Amino acid sequence: MPTPYRAIFSVPGARSFTAAGLISRLPVAMMGLGIVTMVSQLTGAYGLAGALAATVALSVAVFGPQVSRLVDRHGQRRVLRPAAAITVSAVGALTLSTVLGWPTWTLFVFAVCSGCVPSVGSMVRARWSALLRDSPARLHAAYSWETIVDEVCFVFGPIIAIGLSTVWFPQAGPLAAATFLAVGVFWLTAQRATEPVPAPRGTHGRGSALRTPGLPLPVLTMVMIGVIFSSVDVITVAFADERGAKSAASLLLAGYALGSCLAGAVFGMVHPVGPVERRWFRGVCAVAVSMIPLQLAGSLPFLAVALFLAGMAVAPTMIAMVGLVDQLVPRSRLTEGMTWSSTGIAVGVSLGASVAGWVVDRVGAERAFAVPAAAGATAAALAFLGHRRLVRRPVAGRDQEGTRNERDHRSEKERDERHLA
């Protein structure tokens, strides 16, 4: 393992909580595609499939920040387990409704409840931030590593979800996603030693972390990035289906994630240069440009290459996004702040999935690639118009207060462990 990554895994407990985070995040890459594949297998209607996936994503956008706000106040263990239980139950009911032939509206009810899934990526990154906040270089490597983990999930998640639903039975993909979530969250929350300590009540403030100066711009831009992600997913499945190779969609999307994974691995070994907001702006522009070759896709091999190259722009952009949020948001609201970036993506995913499904049904998959191209252009325009206004500033008192709380908490834990021994 390269030196920067070896250094971060010398931290006690790091290997265990990042492994649990990987399992917990597989459902992020599986749920939407699993639902799209399940419904399209059962009904052949991509419009309905996309609308259900969009409903789940929009529900995540609504509930995700609220769950993370509770985590900042009460801790990960007390909040994540009940939230995961709600999601797992809703997914089980969603799949059961397709077996029993319940009315279509019940699918949407259970899809809404499925959105209570916690933002596990934010939880894991909050642990890294608490452990490595005094070492910016190692924290950059840790954020890069977690982006690699995200992309590993998007390499294997689509393969598992689409493969199970097409080879075994239609409901297998969503059910597998629910299982991964339950196992991963239970394992993560069992690791108390690395769990960030909730900040004192008086430091949380009122209102949403989204009101933090500078944060709305990157969140809004991430909405367009989310449109790109979900529309590429839906259109790629339809593109492969039109050519009689629907199961190949999982490999195409895995290549998209693999390109991002490789780029993220390299980026994590390079010391970042220049302001983080500038790196973020360049990344958004690169993502937008990467959508242009998709307009020329006429065959599966060409699309595979185009998606792989497009993926190489994703991870560096997301790493810069996390660094930007970490810089803008107070420590007492860090989990919620990080969740808002994923919430922006979730909102975009809901829009992109529904719009892409509608466009595919009317003009076909090949022409539907105009949807992610338009979203990329919009993201670049938003970033260009507003990125100079982003203010890089440390939040007063956040590091001293957070470090003191962490030190006191760990001292108490050590005393308790010695007493039990």
C-alpha cells in the first residue's frame, strides 16, 4: 500500500470502521439501480422504474440531513441503528408489494420510507476528521481513500444489484442492498472507540448547517452532478437493453466507477496545491466536459470507453468537495454539513432518474445522453459564476473545543476499559 494510505491505517480502529463503511455504502450504489431493474423486469416501464428510484433519492435528500443533524447532537450509535431499521423494513415491504401485486401507489409509499437511510459516507468521514484534524496531509489521504471506497461500491454495487435481479429474481437486488445496510451499520456503530463525540448542546446553534456562508453554492452544483450520475445510470441500462445485452449495463457502469476509483487513488497520493475551492471548480468543469463524448455513443464498446474516461473526473471533484465542506462548516455540524453535499447529489439523482426515464421512453437511449450533458453544462456555469465568492476561513473555536471534548471523552473511555479489565 502506498505511503500516504499506509500512514492513515496506522490509526487504531481505522481499518475496521472503513471496512464497515464500505459494506454500509454498497446500498447507495445498489438501491436505485436495483429498483430500476426490478420494476423494468416486472413491467417493462422505465418511466415507472425511474420515478420510483427518483422517489427514493428525493426521500434521502429530505431525511438525510435530519438524520445527520441528530447524529451531531446524540452520536452515531443512538441514531444510525433506528434509521437503518426503518429503511430495511421499507425496502422489504416494497419488494413484498411487487410479489403480492399491491396497487402502484403503495410502491411509492414504501419508496418514501426507504429514504431514511443514513449517510454512512459522512459518518465515516466524520470519524477520520475527528482522528486526523491536526494532520491536513493525512486527512486529505483519508478523504481520498473514502472516495475510492465510494467508487469501489459503484464498481461492485451495480454488478450485484443488476446481476441478482436479472439472473436470480427481480426483487433480489433491493433485498441484497437492505441486507448490506443492516450488517454494515450494526458493525460500524459497534465500534465506539472511534465514534466522534457529540459537541456540547450550546455549540450546535439553530437552524440548518446549509445556512453556513458559502455552502449553498457547492450543494446546488452537486444537484447537477447528481443529475449526471442518475441519468447516466438509467440511460446506460436502457442503452444496453436496446442492444439486447441488458446485463452488460452493470459492466459499463462498473467501468465508469473504476475510472473514478483509479483517479481518486492517484489524487490521494499527491499533495494538493492551491485553494480547495479552485480545485473544486476545475473538477466540476472536468465532469461537464466528460459528458460530451457520450453524445457520440453508438455501440457498447464505445460507450464503455467513454464512461471510463468520464469517471476519471469524478473522484478528484468529490474529494475537493469534501475538503471544501470541511473548511466551511463548524465542527459541531460537520456530519450534517457533509450530508448536505450528498443531499444535493440525492436531489439531482431524483431529478435525473425521472427525467432520463421519461426521455428514454420517448426518444430512445442514444439521444437521451443529452440529459447528463445539459446537467454538466449547468453545473459548470453555476461553479463559474459563484466559486470566487467562496470564503476560506477556519471556524472560530472549533478545533480547540473539538479537541478538548475528544480528549476528555477518550480519557473517560480508557478509565472505563481499565476498570472493566
